[in-house]
Amino acid sequence: MFETISNFVAAFLTLSIFSFLYKDNPFYKFAEALLVGVSMGYAIPLVYENVFLPYVYSPIFLSHKFIIIIPALLGSLYMFRFSKNLGWLARYPIVFGLSIVGMSVPMSIHSSVLVQMRSAMLPIDGINTALIFIGTITILLYFFFSKAHKGIYGKVTNVGIWFMMIGFGASFGYTVMARVSLLIGRIQFLLGDWLGLVK
Amino acid sequence: MKRQIPLIIIITMGFMFVAHSFIPHKVSADFFDWFQDWVKAVSPFAVSLGIMSLFMVHGTKIKRKVPNWQYSVITLSGLIFTALAGFIWGTHVGTPYMWLFENVQMPMSATMFALLAFYIASAAYKAFRARSAEATVLLIAAVIVMLGQVPLGAMISKWIPEASTWILNVPNLAAKRAIMIGVGLGITATSLKILLGIERTYLGGGD
């Protein structure tokens, strides 16, 4: 009985969201509003249990590491973000967390640029490695806007566009497959778990 | 001074982090451990900012009785009820909190993403109608990759899974690599702008 009620609730909410395919309607708006609230409500106890208790409460009250009171007070300054007069206080926790960008300079250069460049500079021993090399160079040239994309340079950058379109197509195909997989999951739930038509 | 002191903090600490990346010394490692402990203690309070923001936005809608304000009541009720369920009965399997996750949150979010399957199909049709060579190449690549992932592709032709693998491993790799290099340079440039105090939008408006 309990499982039937649970399935009915899940099915009603699933159909409420699918009703948007017809047009925007009160059932969809209801489900959308509920999703926002429940998602936020779901995150609060998780953050409390997995972040606040182990990293704020336990160090201060159980391990007596009273120095942690300072970052806790720093974090509480976030609350002033909406104050007209004291809103500037919220800048302190923001800049404290954002200072990690210092590490992202060497890290992004290493992982996203140098490692990728090293992988692109392998010996060209076949048609595929040649195509990968040409594709990488032409796309990078396409994103170089200091020179007008005209003449031979324009033709070269055009090759880059074609490579990018194939890449976007592959990503598009993967995204469609992921979404269709979710759709199949919901239809299986409606026809199987809820209505019992599919075993 | 309300802007200068935060700027001094981020520039000083930012360059200390740059140094930390290059200096594998105990002092440097201790500095990073200290930062991690402190930033973890700061971060849960950022969630309270999100909660406050949600309450302010929807509270104002309810107070002013703007059109469709009733949905704001549902949002806030859902938030309060789910959070209370987690605090009162715990977050383990079998509690009302997990029931809400399994029968309310999860089905709705999965359906929301499943809806995109229809809109993606509609976008593909619009791209096909554009009749440009680039859009056609994109669609052909997408169709081959899609068919290559399901048994239907191999049933149509044994070349489709192979073509799909080739697209993913050759032109797609070149595109992803070039975009990755561009993104890496973008992250570096933005990080440097923050470090040097050129980018200041994160400080917000006001004095």
C-alpha cells in the first residue's frame, strides 16, 4: 500500500512535468516550484551533516580547536550580503575563498594547456594523427581574432569550423543519448512500476 | 578601504598560492592545509546565503501577492518540509527525508532532463532546416554517434559503430583538445586578472 502511494506521487509529479510538452500549465508550475524547494531543502541537512558538523561544530565543541571560531565568524559575514550598509562585510569570506585562483594559474596552464600541447605534439605516423594535428591547429587559428579571416587564412580557419562542427555533433549525439536514456527510465517507471504494464 | 582591504587579501593570498604550487616546502604544505581547514569552516555559511536569497525572493512575491505567488508558497513549503524531515528523522535510507528524495526530487529532476530529449529533437530539426553545410555536418556526426551507441547502428551497417568510434577519437579529439587549450588560456587570463586586481566584479557594487 505504501509503495503504491509512493509510486502514485512519483507518477503524478512525472506526468505534471511531462505536461509541459503540451503547454505551460498549473500542474507543471506546481511541480517546478516544488522541485526548486525540495532540491534546496534536500541540500540543507546534507551540508549540515557533511560540512558543518565535521568542519565547524566538531573542531570547536569536541576537539576544542577554538581557532576555527575565526573562519566560522568569517563565514557568518556572508549574511550581510543583503544589507545596504554592511554589505561590504560579505566581501571578506568571498575573497578568502576566491584566493585559491592563485593556484589555478599554474594548474590550468599545466593541465589544460601544456598537457594538451604535449599530447598534440606526438609524431605524425598516420592519417589519423595528421588529422588530429590539423584539426587542433586550424581550430586554434579560428579563435585567433587579431587577423581577419580572409583569403588563405580564412580557408584554413574554415577547416577548423568543420572540425568543430563534427566535435559538437559528437557531443550533441552523446547528450541526446543521455536524455533519451532518462526518458526511457521515466517511461519504464510509468508503465512498469506504476501501471504494471511492463515487467 | 571597504574595497581595498579585500583586494589586498586576495592579491596577497593569491600570490602565496602561486608560490605554493612551485615550492614543495613544509611551510607551503602547512599553509595549504590551514587554508583547507578554514575554507571548509567558511563554506557551509555560503549555503545560508542561498537559503536567505530564496526566502527573500519568494517571501517578497508572497507579501506583494504578485501573479502566481501561490507557487512561491509551494517552493518555500517544499524547502521547509524537506529540511525539517532531514533534521528530525535523519538522512539515512528509510526516513521521510529519503522518501522525499526518491519519490519527489529524483523523479522530477530526471523527468526535467528527459524533457530535453524532445527539445533537442526539435533543435536538431531546426538545424536541419537551416540547410547550411556546417549544420549538416553537425547532424550527420550526431546521427552516426547516436547510432553507434545502440544495437540498431550495428544492425544497419557494421561500419556505423566503427565510424562512430573514429569520429570520437579523431575529429572530436582535435576539437576537444583545441577548445581545452582555449579554455585553459581563458582560466589563466581570468585568474591573473583577479590576482592583479583588474577583475573586481566579485566585490559587488557599492563602496
